[in-house]
Amino acid sequence: MERGVHDRGGWPTDGPIDRTEHELADWELLTDGLVHALGDRGLMNVDELRRGIESMPPAEYERAGYYERWLFSIETILEEKGVLAPGELDGRVGA
């Protein structure tokens, strides 16, 4: 069975894991709140969030930070459920 890019157990690393605490940016706090709000409304659960993250293309997963992966997953899941149209968010932010 092929391992996904997210499955890091036993992989060698080039250096130590950065365990320093950092202050979350506003967008990170909002992303966390969004996940909780979607869960409270029954639109998404933690298993779906994880599946969405695990479905990221490997290069995108490697480039993205923790909450960027969450945003990718939120958009993916909401598009799958028809809550968002494909590309809707890109159109709203002028991307």
C-alpha cells in the first residue's frame, strides 16, 4: 500500500521538528472558528476535514502550512456538498 504525503510516521527527516509556540494570525483563528461553526451546523466534521487534507496534491501539501491545509479541505468539502460552487471563493477574492 502506498503511503500518502500526510503519513509521516517513520519517515527520515533533515532536521528537528520546530516545537516553538507562536501567536496565531487572525486568519488562523478565523479558520479554526470556521471549522467549529461548520461542525456545529452539521456541514462538516473532523473526519471530513482530515480526508480533505489527505486528498491534497503532494506538492501543494508540502508547500502549505497547517491552517492553509484546513482551508483547502474546507473548500473541497463544501464544494463536494454543493454549498460552494467550484471556483466560487477564487471569484470572490479576485484570484
